[in-house]
Amino acid sequence: MLDNETKRRIDTARDILVGKVPDPKSQVEQITIALVYKFMDDMDRESVEMGGKAGFFTGDNERYAWSKIFDPRLGGHEMLGLYGEAIVKLNQNPNIPQLFRDIFKNAYLPYRDPETLKLFLKTINEFHYDHSERLGDAFEYLLSVLGSQGDAGQFRTPRHIIDFMVQVVDPQKHETILDPACGTAGFLISSYKHILKENTKKMPGDMLSGEERKKLLTNFKGYDISPDMVRLSLVNLYLHGFVQPNILEYDTLTSEDRWNEYADVIMANPPFMSPKGGIKPHKKFSVQSNRSEVLFVDYIAEHLTPTGRAAVIVPEGIIFQGANAYKQLRKMLVENHLYAVVSLPGGIFNPYSGVKTSILLMDRQIAKKCDAILFVKIANDGFGLGAQRREQPGSDLPDAVNVIADYVKAARSGSLDTFKPEEKPCGALLVKKEKLAENEEYNLTGDRYRVIEKRVNQKWPIISLGDVCEINPKKSEVKDLPIDTMVSFVPMEDLNGNRINFIPKKEKPIGEVIKSYTYFKDNDVLLARVTPCFENGKAGIANGLKNGIGFGSSEYFVFRPSSKILPEYIYRLISTVEFRKNGANQMTGTGGLQRVPIDYLLTYLIPLPPLEVQREIVAEIEEYQKLIDGARQVVEGWKPKIEIDAEWPMVKLGAVCGINPKKSEVNSFDMEMLVSFLPMEDVGIVQYIVPQKEKPLGAVYKGYTYFRDNDILIAKVTPCFENGKNGIARNLINGIGFGSSELHVIRPQKNILSEYIYPFVVSDRFLREGKTKMTGTGGLQRVPSSYISELEIPLPPLEIQYEIIAKIESERKFVDGCRELIKIYEDKIKRVIDKVWED
């Protein structure tokens, strides 16, 4: 376990560097170089104290010893010069083993500030090399700052996902273990710790003989194309007890030098991104492709020993994309290597990427014995899927380990009939290989087959959406029209969320839009394909287009129904929660540019009743929709309003309220006392906020915002502020709450009530003007507290405030009734759609 003092030192070293070395990767490199430099000096000193001689800093290199840098006779610039010279020349020191020389290869000092260096080296000097596991844990903590995407599309794999994969694969003490894209060696170190744990009675690995332990340290191998990653891996392994770690700077995809080397266990999270123009691999791969994710999976499958096992994280493109290389790869995996697919939630790599991933599990022996593939779905990996990835209860990972272990045991023992997936957690599902092979797609999307299994006996034929629709019709249909032909233009903002109709408001000459925009015509169905518009239900049927033709956002999919299906029926099917949820899970891309792939639409399975039945379904839904639209108009149009009397005095909010009250009010309280805890994702757009989480006061006092019962909370950061994330805190544990640091707190004082203030701070004017007052850059813009303090509001007597609040509450009850009506009729629509699937 990482102790707090070691963590503090690492954080301090990074804080010192951040002004001169802002890039986290460069900070890690500088700390790594300094630590190894310091540790070599520690080893020399230890050797001398035990009666031996210094091994590293001798002869001409003695002047570079770490202790010489701290000579009090050296001035700041002399220290700077000596240290800078030393780290450049250390890799030329013949007394230093090749491992350390590799670490110092191309090392240099990226800044020239003596004071920064002095503070930095003083912090590094507090570390001591003592052969303990603590140093390894400290270095892993340092590497955890490397969460951002690398140049080749690498992402740091979360530790709990690495440990999960290692548990599933279960490497043994006699097996060779390889990571062909090793990054900072996380999979190798987790495997090493796993083997020690499995061979422990009292102390880690104490059941291993001396010979077994010696052999074990030679069983691990890693490749990486980046010299920086190789350097970090070497240090990481060294600090975990590997005297001569086997990490090589090697391009797994383009070099043939190690093609004939195999491993018993391979685990990896290879780069997801191919460079522009693709990879230029050698010719020994079974699957011919220039996509890095395809080639890495091919490499892993082909480099297992006959009894080997593998676990590899892949982007969703591998799972379902229709290009020949992807299908060829999946065919090879299903027929010879694959035994299970584990679907991971889409936010595993947040905040750096929202890319959806899965884990492919390979074992040739099991693959030969089984005629089906196991699908397992992880909905909760133990962390929230927001940007902060905060820990949360209810992880599915332990259950998933057990499900996979049960399946492997049944397969190896030849008793597969005892494995009942319907009795297992994590949505366990077995799909026959012959089912996967249908249409030569070998699609590995578990939910696709879950739907088929569930609905296989329903009465209407099941067809793919692509079989009854043309998706994204060709612009060539209208290319011969005169360039001044006027057509409707529909930008994304004009497409409604959860509304079947939209009104084309703009017109443009076709010559202006035909090249860059999406083409459609009357009766086509439009669907937003990009996040968050897809999840928010932006879709609709085009009608009333100028000359029957429309163009719009390049982020639309267009469905053109055949004579077998109604556009209204298509719209209802693509508006279901199931369709959107599954589509969101299959999105590809990074960050805010994630999109639903067209293959998802082409292969999405739907029931196809006759046209007369479709008309009956659509007509019934339309009646319900009219009631929903009316109720929604009330809900969306209502805002609490106050009729102001000109006689009431105007006051600044800061004069009658405390803005962001001080935490010092509770610093004398027992730090073990439980208080309510409110992360930003739990802040809604309703008047009263009742936090559902609790934490000890001491755990939240330093990093979070303090508030009490009846305080008004307002999100201050974009886009949460504009989206109306605010409310009045209620029912707090011990009357105290802490929450996101991105909250402003308004505490009413005498003669004013929270419920009276609330309508003013949720008004359109308050939100609109607040946005103009924001400071900061990009996604970190915030509303200053001064904007809230200076806000002027009328202040009637308390009895009038109570009357106003009572009137607002009466209106709110009516609006809440409309909300309930919407829910009732949305459920009715869902039941109508569900009936289509019934027997």
C-alpha cells in the first residue's frame, strides 16, 4: 500500500516542476531520472557502509555522485550546471549496468532555473532506496498521472481493469508472460503480484523456491515502440524487484525480428489509433490490414503457445465493423482462439476518451472444445462513468471473474451442460458459433444476440433495418438540378428531441449545400448520430421541404423507407430506450466526437408486421403522443414567476445572503462525523436536492464545497450552469453537506427565504446574463461569485414571501401532475412497441 508520506513527496515534486515542466509525461520523466540517480548513490553508500566499494560513481565519474550536487559550496547555477551535465553523461558511465544506461538515454534538463531545481532535488533527496515494495507502489502512483492519450493512441489502463484481466487469465509461476504494447508495464507487474499472491503462505511468494523465484523474474517480457515508455517500464519493474527486466524498444507490427517468439500468456491494451495512412506491416500476419487494432489482435492470437491464454482490450470497431479485415479477424478468432467477450462500459477511459471497449479472452484449448462463445456484460466497474471516475459501490467485476471461471472449469472438464448462463450474473449469454457465422459477419456484439434469444419466437418476421431502408441515400439523385434550386436547410438545432415532426425554417440554393451537408427528401427519417444528440432523442420525419428536398447537418443519418415499412414506424423503433442505449454502447471516436456507426443501423433487428398493422400501431401511439405534447408544453413553458410590487425595496443578494460560507464553521466538529455528500452528477434541475451519499467530515473537508440545510446550490461551471443544475439542499445528515467544488452556495440570512430567492436564480435572465459574466477558458469557464453577490432582487416582507411561495407551490403541483401524465403515456407507448415483439 502506498503510504501518505511517499504520496506527499511525489505530489510535491510534481507541484515544484509544474511551472517549468507543464506536461505530465515530462514531469514523470524528470522525477524518474532523478529517483534512479539518487538510488544509485544510495546503493553506493550502502555498499561502502558494508565494507565494500562504490560501484557506480568512481574514478572520473565520482564528481557526478548525487551527494556532490548537494555540496554547500556550490551556488545555484553551479548546482544547475553539474546536475544537467550529470544526467546527460550518466549513460556513458561504464560502471553503470545497461539497464540504467537505457534509463538515462537521451536524458536532459528541460529548464534552467536554479531555485526550481534546488527545491526539486531537495524533495527527491527525501526518497531512499530500501529494496521495499513501497518504492514500486510509489512509482506506480507517479505513473498514474500518465492518464492522457499518447502519440500512438495509447491510454493508461485503469489498475482495477488490469487486475481483473489478470485474475481471469490466471498466469502461473512457470509460464512466460508477454505484453506486446506494454506502456508502463502495468500488466506485467500485476501478473507478477498475482503469482506471488497465489504462492504465499505468510510472506509474499514464500512458497516459491529460490530457483523458482529466480526463474520467475525471467518469465516477463514487454515491447513498446516508444523509448519513453520503455524507460518508464524498466524503472517500474526494477523497483518491483526485477534486477534485469526484459523490456525492449520494438515495433511489434512492422518488425519481423521477434516473430518466431511465443508466450504462454499475453495481455495487452494496444493502441486504438492508426496513424494517417495506416500501419505498414510486414507480410507475416494472417489478416492483411493497415489498422493497428486489427494487427495487434492478430499478433496476439498468433503468438500464443498451443496451451496459451490471452486477454486483450479492443475498441468496438473490432467487435462489429463490416470492413473485410475486421470480419476476417473475427472469423479467425471465433474458429480458433476466442472463448469469451467481456463488454466494458463506455466511460472506462474517461476523462481522456469515451471510447467503448471490450475484452477478448482467448484460449485455443477451450476454443476447440466449445461450440459457443460466452458473452459477459459489465455495467458497473466500481467507478462512476463521469469525468472524475469516482469510486462507487456495486462493481460487477468480482461476479464476472466467477462467471468466466465457472465456464472455463466446465469447458476444461468436458461438462459444459452444467453451465447455465441464465442462472449467472453479468448478463451471461452463450451464443453458438454457427449463429455468429451467419451472413459471414461474426458480429461480437453480445446485446445483438441477447435480443434475438429473447424474441426468437415472436409472431412477426425479424429483419435488419438495412433490409427495408436505404440508409444515407446518394446525393447523385439531385446533382443535375440547377445550382440555384432552393431547398430546405435543417441544422442540428432545428431537429427536435423526442418529437416526430420538425418545421424546416431555412432555405438555401442547392449549390451552397450539396457538397458538405446530408441530403434527404420528404418522408425520410432523420436521426442524429453524434453524442449527446443521439442519446437526447434528436430525430424526426421530414415533411414540407422546399421542392421536396432538404439538406442538413453532416451528423445526420437518413432512413429512406421501402414500400414495406412506414416512416412513422421506423421513427418509433429508433426512439426506443433499447435502441438508443445499445447504440450509445457501440459509439466510436473520442471525447465529444463519438458517433453511432452505420453498421449498427444496417444490422439492427426489428419486427416487421404488415403495413396495416404498422398503421394501427402508429395511430394508437399518435393519440398518446398528442397528450404527451400538450403536457410537455406546460412543463417546458413553466418557470416560477413573481409579480413585483414597485414599493418593495431592491437589495443586492450579497447584502441579505452569505455567499459561499466558510468551512471554518465546522472545523471544530468531529472529523469522523457523517455528512451528506453531493457530486455534480447528482445535482439535478429540480427545486429540492436531497443527497443520497454520505462520507466522514474529514474525508471531504479539504477538497469540497460546504453547505447546510436550506442553502441554495448553483453550479458555476459551463455547461452545468447554463443547463440549470441547481436546487435547495434538504434533509442533510447532521444538517451538513459537502459537494462538488464547482458549486456556489447562497445562504439566506434574516428576512428572506430560500424558496423566495430560488425563482430569481433559475430565471432565463439570470442564466443568460451569468453566461456573459463567465471567466476562464474553454471548458473551464465559471460564473464568478461576484455576479451572484451583485444580483439585485426585490425584498417584500416575510408574510408576502410566504404568500408568493404558496402560489408557486400550487402551480408546481399542477406542473408535476403534467410530468406524471407524460410518464404514464410514455409507458403506454413503450407497451405498444413491446407488443410488436410478443408471440
